[in-house]
Amino acid sequence: MAYGGKTKTMNLEIKDLTVRLYPKKNAGRHINVVDSVDLYVNGGEIAAVVGESGSGKSFLGLSIMRLNPPDVSEVVSGSVKIKCPGEKEELDIMRLNPKNLPSVRGRLVSIVFQDPNTSLNPVIKIGEQITEAIFAHKKIGKPEAKEIAISYLNRMNIDGKARFNAYPHELSGGMRQRVMIAMAMVLNPCFLIADEPTTALDVTTSLQVLSLIEKIKLESNLGIIFITHDLSIAKNISDKIYVFYAGQVMECGKTEEIMDNPLHPYTVSLINSVPSLPADYMPKQKLFTIPGYLTKDDFTEGKCRFYSRCFKRDNNCLKNIPLNEISRGMFARCIKV
Amino acid sequence: MPGVLRYNSFARKNKANIKKETGKINNKTKQNMEKEIILNALNLSKYYKYYKSVFDIKRDVIKAVDDITFEVFRNEIFAVVGETGCGKSTLAKLVAGLINKTSGDIYYDGELLDYKDKKKNFRKKIQIVFQDPYSSLNPKKKIYKIISYPAVKNNIIKKRDRLDFAASLLKNVGLSEEILHSYPYELSGGQRQRVGIARSLSVSPELLILDEPVSALDMSISAQVLNLLMDLQAHDKMSYIFITHDLKIVRHIADRVCVMYGGKIMEISPSQDFFKEPAHPYSNILYNSMLPYNFKKQLNFTGLNGKNAGSGLISKEKGIEKGCVYFKKCYASKEICEKNEPPLKDVGDNRMASCFFPFTHPGL
């Protein structure tokens, strides 16, 4: 969904991306885990993808880099076009030869995974893990690569020289996540996909990582797709929000507008179900709840995907609903707004 | 474990002294006697010992919970907050009797808490709900067996009644009877957490220890579980020890807040006062790292960097023999903090803080 102005030099545009997930051993029907998603990020902008677990938001992040598991999933349609200042022409990752994919991963688009404890190799020093990425793309000597790695560690507020030879278990959780970000940033990519980078961290350390992401965004004019399930983080860090449910974008628009007057019933319920902190706040009230939970049946065609849990539903909702532009730059997939 | 034994014998020798102290504390709390104390921990400690390497002779000690004293009132939600490694889960396990204490005593309703005492049967009065709903249910047992097992074990019901018993409990936590014969893997995370709560309710306990009950759940489902917990507490006059790191939830449901750091209690305050003005510098850092939800983008992204932020695992900072545990990271620290350990003392309005300079707030 092309919201706002496109900058000509640097952008990542996802159009009509559909990824199909096949169940193992042919049990049951396939589902569209990412269903005709349009998303748009400029350089120096953070787009937050918000949704609950099982909504397909992590799958979206993986399929942008074509990292989705090939044995169970398949990109059915759509394109992911990338325009970078250094590149001569627009690249479509979905049309790329699999041989050329490694040259794009890490160099143009990078990804930071959720759990820093499991995504770092425990038996390799962090310095080596960072320089590994450099050697894969550049033909340079070891000392230069080490220098680059140290400078990037320093940028992440880690003492690079002292920690270059450290193993992952010697670092704290927040530090490990910062090493992950250093690894993703070491080739100076144009776009970063951050897949729940702060979920496994404490409140205080999570704030440090968030501030770091904000800092590197400003420094290197990075475009970030920030996948999270925490609305308060999305509100504070992002420029625009895509609310994800059962593989579809339910609502998207500017962060302030979505947070101040949400349109889609799902967004409304989500915002109300979190204990919030206004000044006249009354504790011990009943929280608003969304009945039921996200199931596989919600991914079926021919009805609104939020139908089974919606508080505004009626028989008119039992059809495919398009993403309508409600007001300028605000889109919602609902006929009731 | 010889080390633990030695500590236990040490505790036994000093029991007489400790009992005298209990008397003192009871006098102190007589001022607000309208609240009845249900649980009372005195100088409670848990030290873990470990060898640095296989060949090392010296043993290091991690003070997971170090000499803490607190009380929980009846029909109250007592929230324990702090970052990873501050000892809040160890505290839960100590109260639930899942690990042995190194020293100190816990009193329940004025009686020494001893789970081996079969006559008093404290297991029936204190129950725990675990953090992870995925690993805390036996995958090979059906839901009704999981739920009714504690009640059968405690002779509350006969074995043949357990299906009806489990059905009534499921109704209490808002689940349908259809899942009685399912296995845990067939349920969603929110349903499993409710099953965990139903299991601990099966012996109708008076005190429920909740160890991060909603942190593994989605936001829409965590609201369901929180509503259920608030309902149960209001309806059955239960007390909770609610362990979490999410201050927004604490503000929503807690009556009193206890902030822990490095195995020590930093502050105990009524929830309303805490969220008006935190007393301890560390509470202030925690309070400020809470992302505002309904406010404008006002977060100062650089303000918490550097010295002020509490980063890293706490157990790493050993070598603090005397002085405040939070000394190194504190923005308000002075010379006295390095040499003397601040005691947990009254700072007015039923609030306690272990700091020499409470209510100092820099411009964050």
C-alpha cells in the first residue's frame, strides 16, 4: 500500500505478495499465510508490522528475503522491488535467480531475528561471526575485516576491541542482540527487517536496543520493517503501522492516526485490551477482551478473516473484503467503517 | 550439599533471635491492623554455589535472594518487579517450597512455613502458576486428570468424582467442558495458561503465586487471563504474589509493588504512590523505561543510555561485598553508598525504600 510520498532514490515496495503454506504430509488444505500484502518503506523510515502470534507477520519478514522454508511454502504471486542508491536499476527479489540471492541478502536487505540466544552460534567467537559476513561479500584481508567489525561493534555501544574474541555466552542478552544488529549492519544495507528484536529482552535493555535502532536509522538513512506484537513499542518507534491479522493487512496508515482513531474493529480491540497509561487512568477495571483465538480456520477465503472474533460482524461480512481507502493515507479492510 | 546444610544449621541456631525480631515487626505493623498479614518473610536468603570450572577449588556464590524481609496482606495483589536475574523467580520458588532456603524464615498466618508438616498441609493453602504454559503441563495426560490431580492427592475429592470436579473448575476459568478429554497440545496458549490456573485453584488455595503468568501470551489473550485473575481475586478473597516485568500490568492490577534488584528489595510501595513518584533511583529507571502508550512520542531515546541504564545480568556484578548493590549504576550514588549498605527503611506513607537518597530524580 503506497501510503505517503515515494522517495525516488531509496525504497522497498511489496506488491500483492502471496505466500502459500502447505501442511506437512498433505493433512488438510493449504493456507495463504501471507495474502496479497502491499507494503511500502522509504529510506529513513520505520514501518511497524503489528499482529499476534500465528498471524503470519514473521513469515512476511522471511519471505521478503526469500528465506521461507522451500519444502512447505511457496511464493504464489507478487513482487518485492528494491531501489538502492548504489544500484543501477530496480531489483525484484521474487524474480531473482536463486544463485544471485546471497549477493542481495545482507548487502541490500538484512534481517535481525527475535531470539539472540539461539541465533548466534555458541561455539564461534562473535568477531568471527561478524567477519564471516564481510568475507562472503568482499575480497579483503583479515585485519581490515577485523577493523570493520570492531568499528561496527563500537557503533552498537559495545567495546569492540575487548569483545571481539568473546563467545556469545560471555555476553548479556541485550549485548547479544546488539551483536546481531552489528552483524546485520556490517555490510551497510539499505533495508533492515527487525523480527521482534526486543521480545526476548528486559524492559531496560529493550529500551537500549530500541534507541540503538532509532540511532542507526538516523545515521545511515535506513529503511526498517519492524515486526512486533507490542503496540506501545510500535507506537513509539514507527512512522507508519500495518496491522496484520491472519495473513492480511487489516489496517494501515500513519502511526499517530491509527493510534488516535483506529478504524478496524481488530485494531480497536487490540488497543483497548492493553492496560494503558493515561493520566486519568483507573486501575482494576475490566480489560476489553477479544473472544476466542486465532485459528487455522480464520485463513479461509470467502469471509472477513476477523469474522469469528469481531464485535461488529453481521452477514454482510461473509465475503472477501478489499482494503479500502477510508481517508487520505488510511486504509482498512472492513465494510463497517 | 554440605554448604546448604551448614547454612541451615546456622539458621536453626539463630531461630531464637529471629523469633524475637518477629515480635518487633508485628508490633510495627500493628499500626495498620485492618490488614491481616498472610505471609511474612524474614531475612530470607537463597545462595547458589558453583565452581567456576571443573578444576577450580574455589566456589563462587550467587546471592539470588539476599536477606529480604517483606509481608503480604490478605486479599491483596503483591507485585514483584525487576529485570532478569534479580531473583524474583527464586523468591517465588522459595515461597512455594520448590527449593530449599539458605537461611531465614517464612511465616504463613503466623505459623512457620514448613511443607514437610503434613498436619498443616501448606500445599493446600499456597499454590503456584508457572510462566510457561507449554512446558508446565504433562503432555501425556488428559486435561481433566491434570486439573483434578492435586485435589485427589489432597483427599478433597474421590477419584471417581474427578471428571465433574474438573468440569466445574474449567467453568470457573471460562473454558468449555469440551476440552476435558483433550491433551495439552490441542489447546492454545491462553487455554493452557487457564488450565494451569484451574489446576492451582483445585485445592482452593488462599495464596496464589503467579510467576509471569501472561508474559508468554499474546496481548488479546493476556487481557482474558488478567480479567480472570482479577475476578477470582475479588470473588474468592485470594491473595496473589504476582511476579512480572511488565509495569503496565502491575499498575493495572497490583495493590502494592515490590521492586527487586540483585537479590535485594529496593522498594515496597502502594501501587498508586509508586506510579506517582517512585522512591528508589532504580524504580525511577524502571518507571521511565516503561514505554508510554497513550502519550505522544515523547520518549527520550538517549536519556537512558550509559551509566543510568541497568544493563547486563546482575549476577555478573560480584565483588560488591559491602555497600549498595545498585551503587555502580545509580545516578544518585555518593561515597556513603559504596561503603554502607542502605537498609530497607520507612520513607513515609507506608512506603519502604533501601536508599540513602530516596526521591532524587534527575532530568531524564
